[in-house]
Amino acid sequence: MSNAISIDRDKCNVCGACVRDCVSGALQMVDAKPEGVHPDWCNRCSHCQTVCPTGAVKNDLLAGTAPRPVDRELLQPDCYREIVLGRRSVRHYKDEPLPREEIEELLDVVRYSPTASNTMDVGYVVVTDRARLRQASKSILDSFRKLVRLVSRPWVRRLASLHPEARGLIGYADRFPFYEGMIAEGRDPVTHNAPALILIHGPDKSRFAAENCTIAATNLTNYAHARGLGTCYLGLVVVPLGRDRRLRQLFSVPAGRRVYMALALGKPDVRYRQTPVRPPAPVIWV
């Protein structure tokens, strides 16, 4: 047996909690005692350590910060409910840079977000260089202007109206004169003049990479809101990053990785005083 997963017999009370919670089968009962019999099956979920009441499990396959006790008194459902109901997409930011420490604090929490099969394959690109943000916005808007001119042709519009994904482009094209007015006023309709941009990326060819990045983005937006910061999902950044090599280079997106989520981040220059209006959830009970 490998000692990559070991049990401190002096601490272990043989409750078997680590074995019951090990869905991978890395830990099993041997002679009525928990043993790390298949460390090669371990998916590094850390459940064996976090469920152990005595701290008897040592798993050398786990790299990173050591576990600590959960502070149950801080788990207030009303607080989290208010975070979810009160968070808004922010499109007005104060012209203030974000300290690197604040962004690092966000990402330090978000790295605990769950991933399918605990692949932990989510990565981040943090862009705070205002010159690069302006250059990216200009490039995206220039490309969009070309699409708008294309969609303005009647035959193209008719064809686009037949394709579900292209219908949204028609809507954006119709509103683009409004966006041009925003640009003339000094507003950026792409990144909203935010001081920071967070790109959340995963493997280019991975079954659940999009879902993993979406979960991370949700946790990031909620935690940022709790910290007094604003965020906004930026589809106008995600789409061109999928095909524009120069834009990927500008943002230093690693090779073999795809950006699934993009978030503007900064100190809000607007305050939302009430929760939004939402219809009841369409639930089917079976």
C-alpha cells in the first residue's frame, strides 16, 4: 500500500467517515480500519481531510493551503439571500484603480469553487492595464461596426433572422447608433470603463469547462458584491476572444485555453437601493 494517503493511528477513532465520503474508492476499510488503498484513484477533493473529526488523515496528493475549521456562526442564510437578491450588473465604475490585494482576495476565495470531477482546471487572466483595455474595446467595436454594416443589407438581415443565434446580432445592430452616442460621450459599451477585467478560462477541449468557469464566475460576482465591488458579465468580450488571435495575445490568454467568462470589475459609481423585479420561477415538481 502506498503511503500517499495515510492515517495517523494515534488520532484516528475508526469512525469510518473518511471511507464513507470517499466516492473515488481511494480510501477503504481494511481489517475494520480506514486505509489509503488506491491513491491513484484519488481526485483530490479533500473530503477525507475535511470530514475527519480528529484530523487523522494525511493526503500527500493534496497541494495548497491547509484545511481549517469551518466557522458555522458565519453561515447566515439571510446574509447570502441578500447578496443574491441585491447583486446587480454594474456598468458605471469609479475612475479608481483596484489594489492588487483586493483582486487577490477575491480569487483566493473563488479558487474553492467546485469543478466537475474536481479537475480544478479553471484559470484567470487579470487585466488592469488601461491601455490594453482601451485597445481591446476599440478592436471589438471596430469589428462590430463591420458586422453592423453587413447586417444592414436586406438579404443578410433576412438570412440572419432565420438563424436563432444570429437574431441577437440584428438587435445589437439596431441599437448600435445608441452605442455610438455612448462612445462619443466617453463611455465604453464593451468594458464600461471598468478598472479591471477578469477573464475566466478552461481547457479548450473539456466536457465541463464552460460549467466550471460559470460556477467560478458566479462565486466571484457574489463575493465581489459582498465586498462592496461591482461586476458585469461581458459577452461582447467572450465572443471575439474565441476567434481573434490578436485579442488573445493582447490579453495573454494561454495556448490551449478558452475564455468562457469575462467580468468587468471595479468600485461601483451607482447604488441600487432595491431588489429587482423577477417573475416566479418556472418549476416542475415531479
